[in-house]
Amino acid sequence: MRFMTAEPFRIKMVERVKKTTKAERQQWLKEARYNAFQMKAENVYIDCITDSGTSAMSSEQWSALMLGDESYAGSKSFYKLEESVQDIFGMQFVQPTHQGRAADYIMARIYAKPGKYAIGNMHFDTFRGNAEVIGALAVDYVDDIGKDTASPPHPFKGNIDLKKMEKLISEKGAENISVVIITVTCNNNGGQPVSMQNIREVSALAKKHNIPVVIDAARLAENAYFIKQREEGYENKTIKEITREMFSYCETATMSSKKDGLVNIGGLFVTRNDEVLKVAQQLAIVHEGFITYGGLAGRDLEALAVGLQEGVDEQYLEYRINQVKYLGDRLKEKGVPIIEPTGGHGVYVDGRRFFPHIPQSEFPSQRLVVALYEEAGVRAVEIGACAFGAKDPLTGEDIFPEVEVMRIAVSRRVYTNSHMDVIANALGEIYQKREQYRGMKLVYEGPITSLRHFTAGFELFPQTNAVTIEV
């Protein structure tokens, strides 16, 4: 007999969260110019703006904190982390950083070149921002099914389209392609995984043309779990066996350890190329600190060494993936349009299908973010016209992304399924009254378009009727 299973842990400490009134939330939204990033976390009931740095650490991690060696150089905590990273990545050289975007910056300085292309499945905002500053040309070549938020379920919607990649190489010349970056899982389109076959084939094509391959490994364990569950020939492999094979196909990997590393701060730059390491170390010394602490305290290195191992535990991953699926299933029951299948770290609600009467120029997904906080105190994030919109360099006209969604990121080991029910119930009620909502106007954006969503300001167009929802 197969029994239902609960979370593979016990809760030993709790943190109080504050319930607020709708009138209070409306005032806070107005003060934040309707940007969830500009709000105080203490005024959020359920915080789903990110899964980065929001994990609950284990008793083993808290114990490891006490062992932190705060030596400036040669910290024993670094060597524990190095051993843990080598075990999971199967790569020799490890440079810690204070968080993922620091590793991303180092990677961009090494691999992104002015006027040359950086191919990815879907580049996330920090690399795209680095590319914009450097003058590199970041292109997204995820499979077409991965760009269609209404497409039927497919096991690997994060795959890179090899034909598009080969066409670019043929038309522009391999010398004009500086790097291929495979993001696992693919964040922008629902936390969708990349198959081992696709990683292998992309790597082979890149190697044929002497183009280096980098893996953005923030959610490496979740991607490995999906490979084990969905790809033939991997059902009997361990998660570590799968991660080591994944990284055997790349030269370098970067990681925001604040995701699958189960820590609140930290990043990694990992490579098998000793010449790349030398450059990375010099950049780390200038921007992060000495190479054996990389901007982190010894206690953070210790917690990460433990967290990486816990992150690849299969029982934990089963719980993790299925909690996200639970939320997705609840939303589907209520008719809420989401990307299917649900990914590893969150549920992505299709803003255009949710609000079909709001044009993309009026930010339907951002409107949904605002509605969800206003009605239920739940904070999510827009991944659409604001976050990934652009301007035509010649005409100045808006270029809108193909994916227009609201991401509900689920923190690791933090919320229960009761919290998921609150989110689902609120969105279900909003969906029933969706015709009453109107769009938004962008009134402020920063100078770097690819990063504007962090500081953007909005105004609301008036609604047709007041909406009252009891959650």
C-alpha cells in the first residue's frame, strides 16, 4: 500500500507574520507606486516575490554556523565548501561569491563580449543587465513550446532550440558567438527543466565551433529531479549522478546558492578551466574579497556546504516539487490559467489569459501582482512587459516579451499547504471578478531597461466597480 507523505522535516521554530487590512494594503501599494519590490516585507502575509535567500535552514545548518572559521585567507570553512561543491558538480575549481549576481558578473566579464552574441534558453535579468552594460547581444532560443504559455504540458519546456542556435552560428559566424548559457531550470517560463539530451546536444554543437558553455545552476537539484522523473534512462540514477553528468557538458557554472543551496546568502563560480579560474579569482579579489571567502563569512560557507547536500536529497526534492504542484493543481481547479506543467520553484499565472481585456502595454501581470497583494496580502512578482520589455533602438517603440506572467515563487521549507490554499482561494476569487480590473501605466523606469522592474513606478487606471474579496 502506498501512503500519503508529509513534509520530510519537523518545525522547531516559527516566525510570526502580520495580518493587515485591505485599506492598509491599498495605502502601502500607493506609497510603493504599485511596485511589490518597493514594499516593506513586514507588511506581507505570504511572501512569494522570490525563492532566493528565503529558505528555512535546517538544524544541521544552524549547527554548522558555529563552526565557521573567520580567517581572512585559507579558511577551513572554504575547504569544506570546496569539497561539497566538487562532490555535486564534479568540477575542480571553486570560487565563492557573496551571492549569485556576483558570480554572474564575473562570468559576464569573462565570457560576454561587446557586439557578440550570448545564446541562452531564456537569460534572466541579471545577466541581461550585465550584457546590456558590456554591449553584448543576449538572445533567447528556448524551444517555441516553451514560449507559449498556453501550450499543453511538455516534460522539458526549458530546452534550447538547436536549429535556431545552428542558424545563428551559420549566419553570424562562430567567432561572433561568445558563449552559450543554459539556465537550469529555466526561470522565465515557469521554472521549466532542461533535458539531459538537450544539454548534451547543445554542448556538442558548441564544442564543434569552439564556443564555451556555461550552466546557470541556481536550481540544479530541481532540474536533476525532473530529469530523474521524466527522462528515459535516468529513473535509477541518483540526483548526484545526474548533476555530475549535467556539469560534465559545460566549462563553467554559476550559482545563486540562495536557491537550491538552501541558504540565505551566497553564490558560486565553478569551473574546470584553470585559466578561467585565474581570471575569476582576480575579479573576486577586486569585488568580493579574498578567494577563500569570496564576500562570505566562514559561517555562511559552512551553512552552504551542508545546504548543497540537503538540496540534492531525493526525499526533500519530492516534497519540494509536489508542494509547487499542489498549488498549481488548486489554481487549475479554480480555472486560473497557469503554465503547465508546474515547474520546480513556483507557479506562473498567465497574465494575458487571466486579464484578456488588458493589453500588454498596460501590464496585465503587474496588475495581477497588485490585485493579489491588495486582496490577500500575498506578494508575487511580474515577469512580463515591465521585467522583460525593451525599446527598439531605432524607433524607440516598445518591444513586448512573448511570455507575460505573474510568478508565485515558493520558498523552500517555509510555508505549508494551508498557505498555498490561501493563495489559490484569493486568485480564484479575483479571477471570477477579472472583468472589473483595468490596466496600469508605467510612470518611472531606471536607465537600464532590463533591470527597470526593480525600481519602476506605476499608476492604476480606475476599475469599473469596487472589488471586495474575503480570504
